[in-house]
Amino acid sequence: MAIVDRALASSLSLLAIGGAAPSCQRPGIDPRELAVLVDSVMRAGMAEERIPGAAVVVLDHGRVVLDRGYGVADVATGRAVDPHTTRWPFASITKVVTATALMQLVERGRVRLDADVNRYLKVARVPPHAGPAVTPWHLLTHTDALDELPGRQVESRAARVPLAEFLRTRLVPAGRPGEITRYGTYGIALAGVLIEDVSGVPYAEYVRRELFAPLGMQRTTIDLPLDDSGSVATAYERTTDGVRPTQYEWYQTTPTSSLVSTVDDMARFMALHLGAAPRHGGGGGGGGGIEGGGPVLHDSTIRAMARQQATVHPAIPGWGLGWQLDDANGRRVLEHGGDIGGFASLMTLLPDERLGMVVVHHLEGSNLRFALRRAILERFFPDRRPPLHPHPATGDPARFAGTYLANNYCRSCPDGAENAQRFEVTAAADGWLELWDERWGEVGPLLFATQDGRRRIGFMRDSLGTVTAVSAGSWRVLERAP
């Protein structure tokens, strides 16, 4: 099912750009060394970005080796962040929860990944369109070609309508399913409806009963908890001289955006996808044990979710089933980030190393989470791959040049392309390409790397050989402007 250029994949089979060999037998990370590193990065980053509060958990070989809170969950009261009790909105990380729930139904034989989704839907249905039927596989790999319409945000919980009713008139095909990855909302939202229609249970109740309860995620909900909102971190936005409280954001598309949890509960979810029940290691602070839950998914399903399913270029990490893929420092990485009004988060798994980390903090769009990820990878999993040696493009480099658009824009909106983020790929006279203020040289067919050989981009071509898109991985996809 994977979207790859088969001939191109074959020609790249000997190019040494993949991840390092699995190293599950490596010794565990020293919790004291980890704590010193994380404390340093978090305190420096919070001061630099003026972030009031944050929380981190790290899981190593099924053991929680660090769980810490930093700063305050609420500035006015001085309520400290507690990794066990402070709840945070995790935004788009919800999409991985939805993918996991749908894969339960696949595993139980109630949904087929390759079936027409309309076979299961009752109210919301994908309208007739050119091309193959949209399948659950398309939904989970962001290849559904459903348009990214605006208007998902609502003023309050009470302002929502039932999800299936909301989607009934908003499933707009914008291409042929399976042609290209486009990170979007409506496919995963429809996966949530699929869960409801097949199980006969509302989405939030299904994931509570079938995921959160068996995993022991007792402080995890879809939407802010009705009975204990005082445990949720206050939302903040930046001002010229600090931060100020802002409203929590509410969305119609709860299966894509509305997970609320603690970092310790998220350790339980990571443990599921790392194939281990979490237990507390006692070295990272926090105290208290974590008990694993009952079986949720078979190992074969977990492996299928982690395997690359769709990509723009076979040498560029794309999508698993719900997971964004990466090969940072030569390590196979599963991850997903989240941004919502007031908050930013990142969940990162290294399945071959049996390591997982979650970081969440105030201020949407903040970079601290990425700085922490980078610091942990550099310290404990340095890149030992021999660097690539890029060279000027063979043939005519002008075939790559042009205007490209970030491809998650609304195609049926009159001003959709006009308002999309635009990027220029230029071909220099010396045969190198220029994009994102970097120079890129060729290292393989349709494959380019930065001058230091550490970052890569891959181009996609159509059946006529015309270059149509470029990707730096998973959601970072640009399509040539029409």
C-alpha cells in the first residue's frame, strides 16, 4: 500500500542513508546523568522563551527514569507543575490515540484497512469522486485527499454539534486518494466517526473504556475534565512583557485535537507502543509507582503502526499508521507533536532503543520541546553514520526550481492557494539547489542533502517525470504551485 516510486526505491537500495541497526541490548540511560541534562535544558529554555511551566517524562526499557515538573501550572496561584497530577491539553497528539483505537477495531476484525470507508459510515459519507475509494488506511496515513476546510474551532464545549453531523457536509475530495501525503485534520476526524459507527459507542467513551482504562490512564480524558478542571494547567499567551491567561480552545474535531492528560499517563501510552508495561525506576524524581494495564494491541499491530506506510520519497521518512516517522541521528523515530492555544507538546519514541519521551509546556509554538529532544539524542544517541557527500545536480537542476506550497491548505477555498505558505526552490549556476536558506546537493535519484550531509530532502515526480513535490519528512511536504 505504501506510496513510493518503486523504481526509485530499487535504485536507492544500496545507498547508506537508513537508520542504525537496532540496539535493544544497550545499557540503560543513567537517570542521574539524564536528570542533569534535562534540568539544564528545561530551565534555560523556559527562561529564554518565558515559559511558566512544563513537564517531562522519559521511559527507558519499560522503566520511567525521569518524570519531572518545572515551574508553575498557574502563575496567579503559584500552583506547581506535578508530573503525576497536572493535566495538559496535548492537541494533535490525539491523532495517535485515534489511530490506536481504530487499529483495535482492525485487529478485532470489525474494520478492514483496505475497505471503502463508506461501507462503515452511517451519517457522514465521502461523496463520489474521481479515483479509488477512501479507505481507513488512507485516513491513518494522511493520504485521504480530503480538503482541509477552515471552521473547526468553536467557542465552547456546548457549541459543538455531533461529529458525524459536522462532517456530513465537510468531506470534500481534493485529489485522488493515495497519491501524496498531506497532513490534515479531516481524515483522522473521520476515523473518529468510523470508531463511533462501528463500535456503537461515542468516540470519547470508546477511548476511555478501551484504551485509557486498561492502560491505567486514570487522569486522561477527551476534553477538559468536567469534575476537576483545577488540575489542568492554565493556558497562556505571550505579551510584550511576559504572559497573560488566554481561553482554552475547543474544536469540533475532537479525535484530532482534544486529549487532556498528565505526562505520567502518557508514559503508559508510550509503553504500549514500545511493547512494555511501564514501571518506575526511582532515579528521575517524582516518586510513586506506575502499574501497567491489560492488553490493548498485539505486537504485530504495534509493529504495523510503526512501519513506514506512505512517503513522498523512499529515502525520506513519511508516515506509519498515525505516527510521524523520522530517522534522527540515524535512529528510527516515531513521534507526534501538538500545538493548541496556550500549549505545545511533543511525544518521541525510539522503538529500536525502547526509549520514549514526552515533553509539554505552556505557549503554543514554543521550541523548547524540540531543544530537549535534540539534546537527549545528541547526548545519548549521537549520529555515527558516515556523512553523505552531496554534489551538484546531474542533468538539468532547473527541473526542480519553482514555487512550492505547504500542501495542507484548503484547495476548495477561493483564496486557498493564495494564502498558503510559499517557498522558492532555486537552481544556482553551480548546480546546487537552494531552499529554506540552505544549499542542497544531490546524493541520489531525486534526493538531496545539505552541504554537511546531515539533512535530506526528496522530490516526487509524476508518471510523466515532472517534479511535483518535495519533502523533508512526514508533515513537511511542499507541492509545486498550480
